[in-house]
Amino acid sequence: MANIPSLGRTMVEPTRNSAGPLDDLEQWDDHLRRRYPQPADAPPSAAAKQAHEFRDYRAEARPQVKEFYRQHHRHQTVDFVRAKRDEYLSPLSGTATGQMAGPRAPRRRMGVWEALEYLNTLVDDSDPDTSLAQIEHCLQTSEAIRRDGHPRWFILTGLIHDLGKILCLYGEPQWAVVGDTFPVGCNWSEAIVFPEFLQENPDRNVPEYQTARGIYEPGCGLDRVLMTWGHDEYLYHVVREHLPPEALYMIRYHSFYPAHRDGAYAHLMNDDDRRYFRWVNVFNRYDLYTKSAERPDVKALQPYYQELVAEFFPPALDW
Ligand SMILES: [Fe+2]
Ligand SMILES: [Fe+2]
């Protein structure tokens, strides 16, 4: 097994997290775990909903998290999303609302494993011991999926689902990388976290966006809906040629909490969305609840995952 890159000791210089307000991207994931505590002894769907309803996440959220959502909700507009799609996506990457994205000049060409290493160079300013935080979350997620005997494409999805966070290394602000996702160009659902911060979003003044359907046809399908820009949508476009639709739904909508936790935006979904969305819920439990103090043995796991990556992906992709 020649040329296996060693994680955590890349040739790339570590890059500090982009400017706040979060101390690091993990702070958003930690907030999600507090907002949706792990249900105990109950069917997944019912228990998660109950636990969520009885918690006051607003009171518990740290000031940085609130400030993060304030910025996210203020800046994620139709114009911003269209600009980011133009900047990052190729013309073949989808035609949401009939708008073709402009040409994309890939910033890097690299393999999936290399992208994991690259993401790992995003280190946490506040904690010198978390230089492997990103890869550990990826591996803890994928290993839990593997332990439960799920198909190989599902295990691989667990490994790669957050690779879109390399957007931070391209200089994107945190609010354009992480955060709950939701459609722009139509009414905001009340299920969106910290809805009060949407008051500052300039889309509020566009009459066309103020109805439930907004700029979309009812039942048009989420593929034609412009979602807030972040790591989910970006990664979907990078890997969309190589994974089955269930995996692509998990990747593209894993932060779409208003829909997969609260059933919002059902009026924009089509049959494909309804069919595949249940996989997002299955995946979400692994994403949120597999964080543990036990650190995965990256070196020992590497050969298995390199083989798995090679089964589905070519040696290099455009990022
Ligand atoms: Fe994520
Ligand atoms: Fe994740």
C-alpha cells in the first residue's frame, strides 16, 4: 500500500479557522447536539421531536452561537446564494429556478482522502488538542454506520459528509459554510432556528418572496429550490456523479433541520424528495450522536477507507 498520506501530518500548513463569531466550526455542531438531545428508549422520530420541543435552545445557546445565526440569517439572501452558485458550480451542476450557474474554476484538484487531510488543516484556535477534530468526527460517524451493518455507500457517506467545510479554507465566512439550511426566495418557515434574526434579512423587502411558494412552483422538487449556501450544497455538487441518490440526499440536506426535524417545506417537495428524505433522518442520528471521547485509530482505519473511497471515486475530483 504505497503512498498512503498520513493524516494529521500533512505537508500543508495548518490554517486557522476563519474569522468568528464561532470559536470553531465544532461549536455549531455542539449547539445542534444540545438542541436535539439524543432520544433514549423511544422510536427515533417521536423521541427526537419530543426532546426538541421541551428544550429552550435559545436560553442555552452561547453568545457566539447567537451571533453566528444573526450573521447567517442576515446575509443568506437569494442574491447571495446565486452569487455563490455562480462562483463555485459548473453550468452542469443544476438548474435551480431555471438559473444556470456560471462556469466554475476549480480551486483544487484532489482525491477524497486528500480532501480529508486538507480539511484537517483547519485547526481550532481555542484548543491545541483538537487538530484531528474534523477527521475524528468523520470517522466516528462512518464507523458507527459500519458497526450497524449498513451498505458500503452509506459508510462512505458518513466519512465524507462534512468535506464541504473546506469552504472555510477558501476564505468563506463561517455563516457561508455551516448553519442550518433552508430555502431562500419564499416564506421562511417558523421552524427555522432563531427566526427573529431573519428580520434583518433584506429579502424581507422583496414582495415576490413573501408567500409559501415564493419564486417556486408547488411540488417543484427541492432540486429546483435555492437553499442557503453552505458545506452541504457545495459537497453535493462535487460528488454528485459518484454516489447513489440516497447518499446524495444525506449530503445535500443533512443540515436542513426545518425539514427533516419539523416537516417544513413539504409543499416544495416532489415524490423523489419524499422517497429519499427518510435517509436524511437515518443519517442525522449518526451525525449528531456518535461523538465520543474514544478517539478513532486513524492509522489503523486508513487502509479500509482508502479502499472504500477507491470503490466509488476516481483518484481526483474538482473542488
Ligand atoms: Fe455537516
Ligand atoms: Fe457532521
